[in-house]
Amino acid sequence: MNLPKYEIYALRYATIQQRMRRENFIAQDPHDESMPMDYFVWLIRDGQRNILVDTGFNARQAKERGRTLLRCPIGALSLLGLAPTDIEDVVLTHLHYDHAGNIDLLPNARFHVQEDELDYACGKHMCHGLFRHAYDVEDVVSLVRRVYAERVHFHQGRVELAPGIELMKIGGHTKGLQSLRVHTARGWVVLASDASHYYENMERPSPFPIVFHVGDMVAGYATLRAAAASPEHIIPGHDPLVRARYPFHGDPANDIVALHFPPLKA
């Protein structure tokens, strides 16, 4: 079967520079030092489909959370020649504030989530600040409104979203986190999202400290590796190294890197 060969773009829309290594690993490193975090949304396209992966956060959330918002992630689609109305499918990897805001800016979109994720975001675990602090209730309510408008597609486990695009339920970080497997000219690329925030979370291994089920998160690393053409085909969710390892698309000031090309040589 001849699968489409998709282009994948990572659009950086925000950052936090004042962050230390101890904040990013369960097993803390005694040699603590600065370890900034970047925030991305991803666009998958092949000339027929434009699929947005995650929707970022807005100015209110950036102010409340102490993040530096560089641009509206939905507005940044214009740098790839797209308007918000051009997006018909959005994959929400999970519903944390930095992945599921701004959905009101996408009037034509269908939203794809794992059933367990909305169950988690609306269920008993949200009675505890430990679990709910990375969620924004307004984002969750906004998505529920779209459930009632029949604009949310629920998935269970691993499914094919389109030829050459698979959704993979990983869990761990949240109850229903999903990653994507995408066929490109260089082979199968895996968008891990927060199944691994940084390359190093998988490599050590030591999960990111915001976690629902540590066992599922660690087991998820093996799932990501099995789904990718090689370790170089796995893209973590928040690592600034992504922008160093992959070529920029167009003007580097636009902060868009092309993940369907091989990594840059050191």
C-alpha cells in the first residue's frame, strides 16, 4: 500500500527560560542547572489534509502560569499559508492547558481525543489539585460544549486517523494521553507530545514529574520506540533541542521547524 508522505511542522509559540533540571525529572539530577522548556503545536499536511496537533494556550493562561507567549499558535498557521478556517481536524494529545486552549478559534474543526482523557478531565481525580493543576477548566468546558455540538470524535486505544496517520494511546502523563505515528518521506515519525517532554526523559529514563501513572509512562517509551523508524524519528513535546536538531522552514524568526526532513548533522 502506498501511504501518503506527510510534511510535519513544529511551531514554537511559547517558552519558559527560568526552569531548572530538578523540575523536569522524577529522579532528580544532583548537578542541577538551567533547563528551559519550549511549547509547540504541530501541523501535518500532504496537500489534501491539514491536521493540527494541539492548540496551545492563550495570553490569559500565559500570564497566570508565568510563561512567555511568543505568538498565538492558531494565528501562526498563517506562516504556513493557512487560515484557522482551513483546519478541519485537530488531534488533542491531552487536555492540559498548554495543549488544549484556543479551540474557540477553530470554527470548522473536529476534535479527536481519547475517551479516557475527557473522562479523566471531568472525573473524580479532578477533585485533587495534584491532578487538576495542569488543566484549565475553561478549556475543558469549551471542549464539552463541542461534544454537545457533535464536533468531538472519541477514540479508544490505537486507531488509524487517516492513511499514514495513527493515534496511539500512551497514558501515563495523563489518563488518556495520545501520541501520533505519521508516515513521511524519511519514514515513520512519532510525535510523542508529553509522553516524553524532553529527549532525556526517555533516554535516562526518568519521567516528567507531572504524571498520572508512572508505570504506564515508562512503558510508553517502548511503545514510542517500536512505532518510530529509529530513535531519531521520535519528537518530544517540549524540548528546545528540537529547534537545534531540525531545519527551519523559511525565516528562522518564524520559529517553525520541518520534522519530515532528517535531523541536521552535528
